[in-house]
Amino acid sequence: MRRRIRSAGTGTGRGWFWSAVAIAVGVRTALLGAGCCVAAALWWQFAHHGAGALAAHGFAMGGALVLATVSVAGGLLAGRSLIRALRATIGFARHVRRHTLTLPSGAAAIAGELGLADRVAMIGSATVFAVTYGLSRPRVLVSSALVGTLEPAELRAVLAHEAEHVHGHDPLRTLVLRAVGLHQFYLPLLADLRKRFALARELAADRRARATAGTAPLAGALLKVVDGPVWLQTTPTAGMGTAAMLDARIAQLEDRPARATRPSTGRLALTIAGIVLLGWALAGSVLLLAITPLTCMPSVS
Amino acid sequence: MALGALEREIMRVCWQAGGPLTVRDVRDELNGTRATPLAYTTVMTVLSNLAKKGLLDRTHRGRGYVYTPAVADEAAIAVRDVLRTYGDAAVTHFAEHAAADPDLRRRLRRLLDGPA
């Protein structure tokens, strides 16, 4: 009988995820929805007035051009990034399937107890690591060094942590956030929402691990993984800085509140500027649509 | 990240060595089994490229450099490439290297020794 993997506790990051998705999708939808009509209106203006359209309706034309550019460029770049990520994920899964080794019976038993039977793969590597991957049916990949180095209780802590990521479909949710939020460079605070989601998920996963295996085994596992070589350090993109996230995770284990993280003044200022720019672009686009006699839009005589 | 045949050979030499190697050390090891010996400059160029790709660490020693592997094996290269190229889009991982933060390690050791 397959055991259902249940999520652990409150504060699971759901709020951050849906907030980020709602804002990003809302902005993207507004841009795309306006983009088609704006493009048509721009075409009509240039076709009938040439470059003189810019002189005659500077505010409207400028706003519309910005909106059209941001909409098209952002959509194309996000689509390209999504396709690359999907291909990388498929390639990664294929690589794992080709190099999978048999999980030792002890580790397999722990995985089964945690509802991860047939969801844990092991590949031969001298580096201690554990990752959750896969979009539709997430799985856990561990290295032979991790299985060989960790004590059974520590391995239980790691697999319980990863079980939370499996249940939460975190690779898929992270990909969604990257796809909807990416390239909205005029709203840098969206990246902060993604970081908060990532942290919330790590803390939820640690709570599950602590409840399952205890604080000391989880701390021991963290120590063995973070003491490893730098190879696993990713390019900092959407995630928190390594030290800041680890600090927050340790603070939770110590039953202390984490250091409050606020967005920098610069990012806040950039986001406000981005909202103002977007507002100007939308206002200009609405005005352009109002003064352009397109058959799909009512015109102002 | 696809490695060329010579790059792969050099990485194997470095993994097997278990310690820092100079260009001459790597060249001598490779030429021990080759019919056509490799030139010093060829080996030096490939080592330099591998260091730029982040697969080897390069440090000064005397008037030259010594090289040590920055990754443990080929499996590590493949996993790292996906994670580096696509960040956390495809995977979530248990923890990342804490990069010489003694305070974080100290706190983890304290938790390790404390009550469970």
C-alpha cells in the first residue's frame, strides 16, 4: 500500500507562493492583454502618420512603445527560460536513470518508512549531497557518499526533509515562480517573494525532519553537507544567499526567531519606479487606444 | 558541460593523484601511456581551461601553478552543471556549502552536542 506523504505544520510557504504567482500573472496578463491592441494601435498610427505620430502624441506613443516592448520581450525571454529549464530537468532525470545504483537495504528501509519507497535514487559520487528533482512525480537523489557518511538517524533526517519537498512538489512550484516572475526586472521585489517562498519551504522541511529524527541528527547532517566542497553552490538566482538561509534554518533549530530580512532600500526604490513606469506605460496605452480608430476599439473623435 | 577526451583524461589523472599536481606532473603521467607525447603547452592550456570552467582549483606555487580537483567525480560535474545552469528551477537541495562561516558551523556543532 502506498503511504501518503503529508506536509508538515504551518508556515509552509503557500502564502508566499500564491502571492508571487498572483502578482506576476496579473502583471503579465495585463501586459499581454493590452499588448495585442497596443501593437495594432501603434501600427495604425505609424502607418497613417509616420514618425509624426511620435510628435503628435508623445505621451501616448511613448507609453505604448514601452508597454509593447516590455510585454513582448518579457514573454519571449520567460518562454525561452522555461524551455531551457524543462530540457535541463529532463536531461538531469535521464542522467540519473543511467547512473542509478542500488540503494543499500538500510537506506531503502528508512525511505519506505517515510513514504519514499521507490522514490529515492542513489548515484555514485564522493560528494555528500541530496536533492529533490522532477516535476510531475518528484524524486530524491542521494549520493553514495551521503549514504555512506551519515549515521542512520542523520539519513532519516535528510530523507524526511526531502519528503517535504516531494510532497510539496517544490521543484515544480519553484519552476512556476521562475517562469511567471522572471524577466519582470522592473519589479525586483518579486524576486524577494521567491526567496521568502524558498525559505518557508526549507523551514517546513526542517520541521518535518526534526519531528521525525530529532534536532541533533538534523544538525549533524547539515554539518556534514555544508562542510563539503563548493561544487554544489549554485549561481545565486532566486534563492537566498547560502549563509542567510542556513542562519535562518539553524535559528529555527535553536528555537530562536530568525534575523528579520527586509528588502534593501534600493530594491524597494526600483520596484516603486517600476510600478510608476508601468503605470505610465499603461496610461499612455489606454490613451493611444482611445485616440486610434481601430475597429475593435471605440474611438474618440 | 561536455568534456573533451583530453579534458576527461586530465581530470582522471587529477582525481587519481590525491594531491596537487603541476603541469609537468600531469604531462608526465599522460605521456607515460601515449604513443605521441603531448606538448607542455598543450597540457597547460587544457589545465587552464579546466580551471576556468571551475573543475580544477589553481594556486600559485613558486613560479608556476598547481592544480587540484574542484569536483569529486564525473557524476558531480553533471549534477553541478544542471544546478548551476538552471539554479533551483529543476531541483531543491538539502543544503549548500556554507563557505567558511565558522559561526554557523559552531552553532551546528552546539546543536549536535545538545539535547535531541
